[in-house]
Amino acid sequence: DGGITQSPKYLFRKEGQNVTLSCEQNLNHDAMYWYRQDPGQGLRLIYYSQIVNDFQKGDIAEGYSVSREKKESFPLTVTSAQKNPTAFYLCASSTTGTAAYNEQFFGPGTRLTVL
Amino acid sequence: SQQGEEDPQALSIQEGENATMNCSYKTSINNLQWYRQNSGRGLVHLILIRSNEREKHSGRLRVTLDTSKKSSSLLITASRAADTASYFCATARGGGNNRLAFGKGNQVVVIP
């Protein structure tokens, strides 16, 4: 899981609550990503950031928010507007560049369950 | 957006056999990458093949890319029980955008 940490590993939330998932990297990567993984559906991109103080929506951003105040950190907030938040959430980081031959490094994931 | 899509397989093989899985995609790409995921863990990068490459090797892994057919295959030779995992392909369009589009994954079980 090299250099990327996610916390907590397991998270339980009551309906109507916002929760924030932590993602920290010490790889000095400019780009960071949040994915959601559901059984049988692979990974879907929620948000990504290619530089500090800037981020873009991915394919399923509704009900989620992010911030990128520091290079090392890219927290994800799952809001009460997300209708089906129970899933496995993965954070990743990569270098950037015009060549874009950049593998992504993943954290160990956070499993969120809404009770 | 582009998507990598594996043939949705659950592959079960004996230790020592070869495992092959395929991936197809829909748009032009800059590169294609394969990742492995052990149950309940993060993904680990295995190999990257660029759009101008046709074949690449890394240890027991062999990846091919056919851009005319928009498809790729991953071959694991002499499989081991530790190869039991899900394998995902991911495509990158490049152009300064580092986004990857992931397929749904192939689950491989290697029986000791």
C-alpha cells in the first residue's frame, strides 16, 4: 500500500450524518484520487486533484465533497445527500506530467457502512 | 468517458497452470495498466503498456495490447496460490489528464 494511508479502516454511519474519510500520502505526488468500489462494478472515480487547491469532479461526485489544502492530504466527505454510501472507498495518488505514463498508488481502503 | 472492461470471468486454476484474462476498451488510449487487488485491500500496480507497444513482460507476467482491436490480455505463467486475487485493467487517455478508467475485474483463484 506504499506511502498512502487511509483511516479509518472501517466506518459506520447513521443515515443523515456526514462522515469524512482521511487520505494521506508521503510520496510527494501532485495528483490524488478518490474511488468508490461496489461488488461487481469495479472502481468508479469520485473526485480527483492534480494540484493543491484544485480538484475536479469524477464520474460519481454527487453527494461527496473534497478539499486539497495540503499536497499530502485529500479528505473525502460523504454527505447525507449521498443516497447509497455503503461501499469500499479507495484513495490513490500519482505523479503528473504531459507524458501521463503514471501508475497510481493505492491506499488500503475504508469500508463505509450506513446503519 | 472511456472504460476498460475485462471479460467478466471468475477463473479457477491449479497451481502451476497459466492464467489468461482479457480487457477491451472503447476509445483511443495513451496507455493501459493492469492492477491486482487482494480481498479487502488496495490495488497494486502490476504493469503498464504504452499505446505504441504490443507486448511487455515483467517476471511471470506477459501483457499484450492490440490497439486495432482495442483489447489487451494479461497472462500469468506458472501460477501460485499467492496469485489468487482480482485483476483490473485500466486505461489512460493521456493529454495531461491522469485519470484512469477501470474495468470490473477478473477474479482468479489458484488452487494449491
